[in-house]
Amino acid sequence: MISRRSTTTHIALSAAIAIAMAVGLSPASAQEKELKIGFVGVTSGPAAAWGTSNVRSMQTRADWLNEKGGVKIGNDTYKIRIVTFDDQKDPRRAIAGMEKMAQEGIHYVVGPNVDDGAAAVRPVAEANGIIYFPYAFPKHLYTPPASNAILGMVASYQSAPEIYKFLKEKRGVKKIAFVAANESDPLSQRESGIAAAKALGLEVVADKDTYQNDTRDFTPVMTPVVRLKPDLIVLSGVAPANAPLLIRAARELGYQGLMSAETAQDATVLQEGAGELANGFISVGGASTPEIRSATMEEFIDRYTKKYGEYNDESNTKVYALEYIVETLKANPAAINSVDEYKKTIETFSATNPFVKEGHPLRYVGMTSFGQKRQVAVPMVVTEFKDGKFETLFVGSVD
């Protein structure tokens, strides 16, 4: 016979289980803490590769950390959940995405991927206590009084001088031409590139040629530029889907000089869109080259490839944002719910970089460019495309 007391206990336990299930928790996981990290950026359209690389990198690393039991921050262990929002490269949607993050109580967001979006979300981030990691280059986002944005990669005005100097000294470049989409992001990168080229004593033979981002026939765009016979054509801020089309147009017009970009590209897209015509194309690559990457980075690439069926070299850089967030929170658990605490920690933060063999520790930089530490330190890798893959030209760093 079952006693009344046993029956009452059974009913109470069943009720507790029902309540836990109603709020989305199993009895075993009811006490498990969750760390939500957001992403607001472009995952559709011509620039989709930029944001897709972000999301896939974040999800691959989050799954890996969760598989290992989660991350220990202070006295608590957290499982990581990535919350994503496709802003379609539209500043208005970027604002809506950041507002969604605020509504969900998320304090740390990766993205947006372009200048307009990164600038548009600033008021929302600052009003709601959100630190965000844009892949956008306007200096006003990272210089005082701004303090909530942290640049997630090497900026074009940091990489351009190094690339042009290398090509001047090693490849004999003397004349340079710039082509950019008629949008604020590429135009801004073009202006910084022109300034860097002139500072190095290069002759700028074209600095006003533009195109609409939905262009698919680039022959009329490239014809006047090719006629000037520059040693180097820079595709300022070029979206991954447009790069092979611009390269193909120039090569089919007979251009035999160098071509480059300060934006990261997708080797698969280049190969599919331009094939061998893209050989020799120079761009900023991922932050871990085969020569310096660690066993952890090798495993990350393997996990990413198995999960998505392909790998984007740009993810060598995009893997860093989540790592910086987690490691900074570990250094100061009070930052879990306080971005002010996070900002304090930035000043002295340093941690081992799991993605490279040695050197290049995780730390915040940017004093030279912004007057404050509002940039993650990742190796500056410059690559050259050859036969379907990127090969390392050189590796630098940013202060």
C-alpha cells in the first residue's frame, strides 16, 4: 500500500518537474546557468560571407566549450548560447537587432560587419549597457567619448600602409589605382588607402572610380582604370561576392598587374567566381597562418569544417571575439552583468592565446589608433591567393 505521505511527495515532485519543463529546463539542468552572447550582422546578400564566418566561428567554439562542460566564471559554470540576428547589411535592421539583444538582457554582442551598421547601433548599445565588437573601421566608434565598441579585427588604415610598403619594396609597385563601391564603408576605406599610398610616395592614378554594389557587369567600371596601367589596383572595401567579378573583368581586359583588398575574402568564392584569374590577388587573411597556428586552432578548423562542410579562412580571425569575451569575463566575473567592470578589466587584461603556438597573447590594443584600448590584438596576416587557397605573404601586428 502506498501511504498518503508518499503520494503527496510524488505529486509535489511531479509538479516541480512540470514547472521546470514549462520554463524550458529539464530537472537535471534547472540549476544550470546560461551565458548568452549575441551576434548582429550580415548573413545574406553579397557581403554574407563576413557575417556567416562570424556566426559559424562563434557557434563552433561555443559548442566545443559546452561539450567540455561549459566555462567557469567565478564560482559558476555557464553553458554558452549564441543568439543571432541577420541585419541584411541594413542599418535600420541592425538597430532592430541590437534592440532585440537588449530585450533579452544580452550585454555582449559580436558585429555589425559594416560601418553604417556599427555606427547606427551605438546609441542602443550605450543606452542598454552592451559591449559590441564591430568589424567596421570608423575611428569615432573607438575613440573617446565612445567606449562600448571594440574593433574585432585589423583596420584597413592599419593594414594598408603595411601592404603597400611590402608591394613597393618587394614587387616594385609605383603606380596605384583605387576602385570602390559607392557606399560609405568602401569609400572610407578608399580614402584611408589613398592617404597611405601618398605617404609612401606612390603615384595615385585613379581615386574616384566607383560602382553600385548590385553591379554584375564590371567591364565598364574597370575599363578606364585598366587603361591607366597601374602597377596595383586596390578594391577598397570589396564585398566577397563582388571581388571575383572585379578581378575577372580586369583580367579579361588584359590587366596583368597586381590587385589587392584590405578586406578579408573567401577562397571558395574567389575560386568559383574567378578561378585562376584570381591567382596573385592579395588581401588581409585570417589571423592564424599554418606556420603559427596551434593544435587548438587546427582542431577548431577541423570542427568547423565537419560542422558546415567547408571552411572560410576569415574565421581564423572571427574565432577571436567570443574568446576575448569569455576570457575577460573569467578575469573579472563582476563583468557578467556590468560592462563598466568589463571596461576596467580591458586596461590590464592579458591571457594565453589558444590559437597560435607562441607570442600574440590575448590583450586589448588600439592606443596608437584610438587613444584607448578598444581593439582586440590579432596577428595581422596578409595573404596571396593561389590555385584555390590563400598563401601567407607576411605577418605583422597592431599596437
